[in-house]
Amino acid sequence: MSLTLPQRIEAASGTGGVTFIAGDRSESLSWAQLHEEARAMAAGLQARGVGPGERVALLGPTSRLLVTAIQAVWLSGAATVMLPLPMRLGSVEEFVAQTRGRLRASDASLCLVDPALAGVVEPAPGDPPLVPFEDVAGGQAGRFEAPPADASSLAIIQFTSGSTAEPKGVMLPHAQVGANVEAMAEGLKMTPDDVTVSWLPLYHDMGLIGCLTVPMVTGGQAVLATPQEFMSSPSRWVEWMSAYRGTCTAGPNFGYALAARALARMDRLDLSSWRLAFNGAEPIDPGAVEAFCAAGERHGLDPRSVLCGFGMAEATLAVTFPELWTGLTTDAVDRATLEQEGLAVPADPRAAVARRLARLGRPIGDLEVRIVDPEGRVRGEREVGELQIRGSSVTPGYYANPEATARAFTPDGWLRTGDLAYMAEGDLVVCGRSKDVIIVGGRNIYPEDVERAVAGVAGVRAGNVIAFGIEGTRGREGLVVVAETRQADADSLRRAVAERVRHSVGLPPRDVVLVGPGSLPKTSSGKLQRSLCRQRYLEADLQPA
């Protein structure tokens, strides 16, 4: 029988706790104490009419009040709708418009908000009321009345990142979340002795489910900071792992690239307790992972702690994990055969023709994966096709969007991911997104290859490169590269980028555009938005550096 998240939390609240980091200050409390505060807040929500079937939006930075509110919403029987904060300063109007769009798309009946943001997103006609966290935090736990437990009810509406399309509200019932949390805890061998350190935003599934809910329901320790704390000083991530004797953490590839640079110039830390460094949420660059491991070894980091996996919001979070304590493993394949024939033929990883891809392991729990061709036929070993998934943690669909839900599933119930992948000796290997592939002269050019190559050019901001295709003469697609830089000599940098692209993929770019820092469009979780960048390029809306 499936359990709800409150049932799981109550069973584990006797052990462990959470620490919140804000600048040089920290605040710690037990899960039991936080759970009691959540019961009081849930009573405050019930006094406002919140109950089963409702959806409550939450807007605020990672804090004690935000995490308490997440639990309180679940306790009341309602579903959480985590609203993104801007990753970097930009248009306030755009942030407000996106927030209102999610509020209305989720039919939220209430929006709990951090007081600092209450004046920024003022309610308009048709918006749900905005209520400061403190206004519902003063309830009495004894007045809370637990609604009937229903694992089939919604726990979370998780909006997709919007990296390739408009964000959609992924419906995640308690049963699906519980199944994925159980599978992750088992696959990662999580225990109450684990200390999970995270700077990931709680409006992202890896932060909310992987780094908060997993330790919360296993009774472990969680150490939580904000993304802004990490982005302002990437060295703090590894400092927290050392200071709090962190055993587990997670982050996207760019985070490990930044951490590698920080580790290389830092005084000695003690990272010997680090047993799990999960890398996911964006394409994995083996070179960046290896640089991170090399930089961390003198600090006691065991490179076998690296774990590169695959996940997506539509599967709750995790889909595949490799075996623990095996570190990064890669599959080197012939680039030309992969691009032209869709076959992953093994190659010498040292050869110039080789493309190295991270092996992402095998499905966790009862999840299944398959690779199919455009006609839906299952592909064989090392044959590239679309990755599809099914299992107990897969979403039943998108909230109030039956058309998108119908497009997302095959007639026999498999979730279409839109990712191109193949299987290699039982391991999943992802090549890229089908929507992003650039087709030139019969070759499938993967933009990740171009972006990683250009990121290595001196003067280009690593992790801030986008490659995409545009239609050219005779219907042939051309390659465009847009890169952020602070370098003043644009002409020489443009030539260096073009030469690096020509050398790495054997194809000259049609155009190289250099823009200033912070110019490239990204999602709220930091993913590059290639389609939006392409649109801005075609509309001549990119601002040159």
C-alpha cells in the first residue's frame, strides 16, 4: 500500500534534522521540531479553507519558513506549486508575468510568499491572494486535523524547465513521489547517518525531491543554502561539504565545473566524508567531471564518489543510476558513424574521431526504459533512437493540459522523453535532445559538442555558449554559435571560436555572435534555452558584446 508524504515524514521525524545557511549564519533544528511547526502552519492553512484537492503556490528563497510551508501544504492535503525565483537580475516585469502565468496555470487557491517578495508580485484581478508565510505560521499544532490519507492525490505540480518549450505543470501524486524517493534511497543506500548538502533551488525537482524530501523521509541530515550563495562564491559548496562532513550532494554539470576551478586554488579541505556526488539535470561533460575529480583529490575527495545519472520531472526525478562507487564511466564512439548512421560504434577514446559520452547506469526501482525509432520500433543495442520510460513514478500527465498529455505518451503507455539515446551493455547513454539536433549534409550535429568545444576557448565564459541551426541556402541548415565574453577584442575571439568549431566537428559555423555576460537566455534552473536564443538571433534581438 502506498503512503502519502506526511505519513513517510511522520515515520522518520524522530531522527535527523536540517541546517539552513544564510551568509555566515546558520540555523539548525530537528525534523521533529520542523514537523511540529508545520502542523501549526497547516492548522493556519486549514483556517483559511485550504484542504484536499487544493493547490498552494510557494514563492521565496530557501529558508526555514519555506521548508515548513512545504510540509504544511502536504499535511493539509493540498499540493505544492513551487514558483521559480530569477537566477540572475533581469526584467522584473518578465518575472512577474511568469509567476502569474504559473499561478493561473495551476489554479492555485493561495500563494504563500516571502515578505521580501510580497510587494514585487502584487495580485492582479484573477490572481489568488498572496499571503506572507508568517501570517499562517502562528497557528496551533493542536488544532490541526489530519485529512484522510490518499496516496493517489496530488502532492506536487512541478513545472518543467522550459528549456525547449513553454513550461508545463507535471502532476506528481504522493504515490509517484513516494515510489521514486524509495527507489532513490535504496539505489543510493541512504541512511540516517547521511548528511546531504545542497544549494539547489527548491523549485527544481532535484532540489525539492532529491536533496530535501529524500533526507526528510529517511531521517538523515540536510544542509540547505540558496543558489545565490553558491553562484556568488562557488567555493562555498565544497567548504560546506568539508565543514558539515557532507556525505551526499547533487548538482548540474556547470556546478562541478565551477567547483573544480575553486578547488584548484583553495587551501586544504577535508572531503574524505564525501561518498556521493550526483551529476544530472543537464548534459554531462566528461572533461568537466574529470577536472573536478582531479582538483578534489588533494582535498581527500575519492573520484569514485562521482555518480552520473539521468532523470526528468515527468518521472518525478531519477530514472537511471550507475553502480555506486564506480565513478565516471564513459562510452567512446565513432563520431561520424553516430552522426550519419545513428549507430554508437566503439572507438579509441584517444582518437580524434571519438566522441565520449557518460554512461548513466540502469533504471531504478520498477522503471523501464526503451529506445525506439520514429515509427515506434524498438531499437537494438547501440542503435540511437528516442528514449521512452514507464513505471510507477512516471507522471499521469500535465495539469489541465490534455493535449500535451496525449502527445507525451504512446498508445501503450510509454512516456516520450524527446531525448536521443542508446543502450550500451545495459547502460543508458544519452546523446542529446531531438529538437536541438542540427542536421547538416546528412550529419546529426549535437549542439553540446560544439558548446563544450567553444567553452574551452580563452575569453569565452564556460557554460555560457549556445549552438543552434538555421536554414540556409538550398534548404541546408547552417550552424550558429552565440557565446558570452568579457573580452574586448571581439574579432580575434570570433576567429578563434570559428577555428575551434571547425576543428572539433569538422564544420565551419555560419555565424559567431559574441554577447556580454548574462545575455544568454536560461531557464529558472539555469538551463540554456537554445530555441529562445535562436528566435532572438533570427529577430536580431541579441545584443553584441
